[in-house]
Amino acid sequence: MVNKVIYAVYEDPELLKSAARKLITAGVKVRDVFSPFPVHGIDPIIGLKRTRLGIVSFMFGVFGLSLAVLGTYYMSIYDWPMNIGGKPNQFYYQNVPGFVPVLFEFTVLCAAHGMAITYLIRNKTLPGMPGRNPDPRSTNDKFIIELRMEDNQQHASEAITNMLRETPVFEINERQC
Amino acid sequence: MHQEAAIRPPLILGHRTYGDITADVAAPIENKAPRAWYVLIAIASIIALYGIGCIAYLISKGIGTWGLNKTINWAWDITNFVWWVGIGHAGTLISAVLLLFRQKWRMAVNRSAEAMTIFAVMMAAVFPMIHMGRIWLAYFVFPLPNQFGSLWVNYNSALLWDVFAISTYFSVSLVYWYIGLIPDFATLRDHVTKKWQKQFYGVVSFGWTGNAKAWQRFEEVSLVLAGLATPLVFSVHSVVSMDFATALVPGWHSTIFPPYFVAGAIFSGFAMVQTLLLVMRKTMNLEAYVTRKHVEYMNIVIMVTGGIVAVAYVTEFFMGWYSGVEYEYYTYMSVGAATGQYWWAFWALILCNILIPAMLWFRKIRTSFFWAWVISIVINVGMWFERFDIIVLCLHRDFMPSGWTMFYPSWVDVGTFLGTIGIFFTFYLLFARYFPVLALNELKSILKSSGESYKGEVLPKSQH
């Protein structure tokens, strides 16, 4: 019984949200929610923390900027300074206005790609991965709440099913895992 | 939740459900392609092959096969480059800038506009590459350690800024586009029934699940990438304009070039989006999603950016004349240009970029699909002439009258340009056939706030 999974299928994000709220208030733990598009406002209800991907992007941006500063300094000031239209290049700060476009572009390049790669890895969405959504309709027009009995050992599975029946549920599926 | 004014026209017409949106977008993928698609892709790929042949000939013979001469050493190649890059500005503008401004109408156009952007930037990249002459040394544009001692790139050069700007813009646009495509590929993976299609969309959807955490991350990534791509949109064409503005050629050496070029790029990019989208909505039955209101919004963007471009022309014309410098008499915006041997190029620009687009000020015309389409093609032509004028007209009257000359394109010039148009349309037709042409996940999220049958209701019917 412990390994049982219950999928409650809804037809609308608002209905799903009200059902999730009801379940949480009753002390039922919601494992996950599957939907064809982002359900706004579901994160605080089921207790998801804010993602830190924005910070990741910032850190990659700082890394990119540092690398670009280092590269421009090494190539144009230290290793082989050249007289380009008489632009001063004895010190880095004198020549830095000419480097601004490159510094900016490289910062954006690293921030964007660093974040995108982190996102794909964190989501486990990588080439060759099989689709792991419980129901093919969840990418089309159905909104699904996943409940696991191992998270809710204090409740009987019938009690949860009855609770779900009281919400405007479309269908309830149970599965052993 | 996002609330909308009840009087605002709906963005999704008809009584549609979430499932209908999926079915509508999947229909062209699942059904047999219409005959017109085969005819179009046959024509496009023949032109593309001819263009590839011209490029191969050019690489084997050298750029002497172009019509360039000692005075006019940049002509169609750079004209085409700037034209394509400009066209490639609409997609990321629509998806990034309009996302930050929370413009919901972008959701019906962003996917195809971004695809167009990516293909256009690819076509743009062809021209500087083949203009190098020795294309096998193209890697020299990157700051790589090399076998020639300390031979580094010149970070002070606008041409190098261009390398960084365009490669960053291209790769970031591509990633942004693909990250938005992953959930929609997953929708198709779960929707299609043919075996090869299931496998194909299974691979390209990267195993997307659509759980709450994935969507939370998806929204964060979309927002941050939009924030990063927004300055990128403006920087890319600013840098392209500096290829000219930092040179000492009269007519090019102008401080208003960056904002003026960015406005011109958005102007031409939206025109190309209209050209493609108005045909697509008809042939692929997307009338319910790309409505008259969408076309009007896009025409308003065209009017605003076209207005900025027109003001820039007038400013250039006036300042050149007012300076009293005789070299300014022959720049692309001057009396010399309007009355000289290139009068036709000058007047083509004025007609196609100012006078005809001004018709969009009439509400009847900017809400008409047919006229919007015609004007969008006129703008595409006009913006090509703008770049041709800036490059060739400013060069053709050299500092010494002995160097004065005209530019005549060779068949390789023409073939290469047509070829890139062929390659572009081949890619675009393949995209329209096999990719979800609307952003499914975004459109579904506005169905109940902006859809015709839900508009005005606070809560969905089932909850009453």
C-alpha cells in the first residue's frame, strides 16, 4: 500500500489550485503537479522554493566579464600592444572604452549559455531522455496532481480518494510504483 | 493573476479549448502537406542550390567574380549582410522585449518570428565569411592562440565587435528559441501517432515532463534570457552601424547611425514577419490565432520605427547640406544623390521607406491583411535599397574625381543574393511543416483571459 501513487486529473489550472489548497489544508502532501503550461501561483501552495537560476546566470555573467577583461588585457595591452589609430593603450583603463562592446557581448554570452545549460541539467531535460510525465494528456489539456502514499502514511488511501472526490476532479487514477 | 480590459479585442478567436489549440498546431504536422508546400519548397531549394553553386564558384575563383572595383569595394555583399541582420531583429525583439513589456499578443507570432530571425542571421553570416576571400581562414576572426606568434585580433575594431555581437546574438537567440520549443515538442510527442514522429519529437523534446518545478525554472529562464537578449537586440545593430560610423567616409561618419540602424532593423524585421506570417495564417489555418488585431499591432510598430527612420533621413539630409562640405554633396542623403546617376536608388528608398509605409496611418489599410502584406514587401525592398544607398552611394564619389565610378553587379553577386533568399525560404518552409509554429504553452496560458469565449468572465464556467 505504501508504494501507491494517486493521480488526480483536473481540466483547469484554477480548479487544480483550489483542490491543491484543500488537500494541503487537510494535511495531505502533494508530491508534484503536471501541467501543459505554467500554473501561476501553484509554487507557494505545494511548497516549492524559488529557483536560484537567476543567481546562476549572474555568476556566469561575472565569470564571462572577468574572462573578457583578462583576455582583452592580455592580448591588447600586455602581450602585443599595437598603435590603433593612436588610441592610448599603455594602461588598461585608457583603452577600455574600445573594449566595451566585446566585454558586454561576452558577458551576455556566458550568462545566457551558462544559465541555459544549468537549466537543462537541473531539469534533467537532455537529448535522449525519455518523457517521464505520468499521463500523455498532461502536455495537452489536463492538469494533474500527483500524491504518493509514502508521503502520506498518516492518511488512508480511501480517505484521500474521498477528499479528492469532493474537489471538481475530472478523474482519479491509482497506480502501483 | 493577469487581468485584462474587457473592451480589448480577444487574441484567440472562436470557442476553443486547450485541446483545440494543440490539435490546430499539430494538424499541419500530422496531415499531408498541401501541394503548394511541395511547389514552394521545390522552387526555394532550386534557388538555394543555384546560390550554393555561386558561392562555390566564388570561393574557387576569388571575389574578383563580384562586380567590386577599386572605389566601390563594398557593395551587394555588405548590403545583403546588413539587410539580413536587420531582418533578424524582429524575432528576438518580439519574444524578449515584448515579454518584458508583458505584451500578450506576441505569443501568437514569437515562435515563427524567432525562427525567421535565426535563419536570417545565418544568411547574414554567409556574406562576411565569403567576403574574406579565403574562407578557410575564417577562424582568424576569433581570438585564438595561433601558429604565427602573437597575432591577436584587434579589440578596437568595429569589425571585431561585429563578430562578437553577431555570434552572441545568433547563439543566444537559438538557445532562447529552443528552450521555448522544448515543452511544445513534448506536447507533440504525446499527441502524434506516427511512429517516426513520436521518436523524432521524443528526441527533440529532451524528456520534458512539465512538472511544477520545471515550469518554475522555465519561467525564470525565459525572463532572465529576455532580460539578457533585450540589450543584445539593441547592441547588435548598433555595432553593425559602427562598421560604417567609425569609418571616415562622408555619409558613414555619422553619430546618429546606431539608433537609426536599430530602428531600421526593427522596421525591416517586422515587415518580414508580416510577409511570412500573413501567408502562413492563411495556408495553415491560423486565422483564429493571428488576428486582425495582431496585424494592426505589428503595423503600429512598423509605423513608429518607420517614423524614426524617416526623421533620421531628414536629419542626415539637412546636416549634410548645412555643413557646406562638398564631400557631403554626394552622400546617400543629399542633393547629389537625388539628382545624380544613382537618382533611382535614392528615390526607391524614399518611396519604399517613407511614402508607401505612410499609408499605414490609415486605419483601413493597416487593418487590411492584403495591404499590410503588400506594404511589408515594399518595406523589405526599401530597406535593401537603404543599405545599398548607404554603402554604394557614399563610396561611388571618391575623394578624387578620377576615382568616380558606378557599381555593376555580376551574375555571381545576383546569384549569391538570390541563393540566400532560397536557403532562407527552404529553412522556413521546413520549419512551418515540422515545428510547432505557435508557442503552444504560452497561448494556452492566455486562453481564459484573452480568448473570445472566456472574455469578460472572471472564473471559468465550471466553477460557477
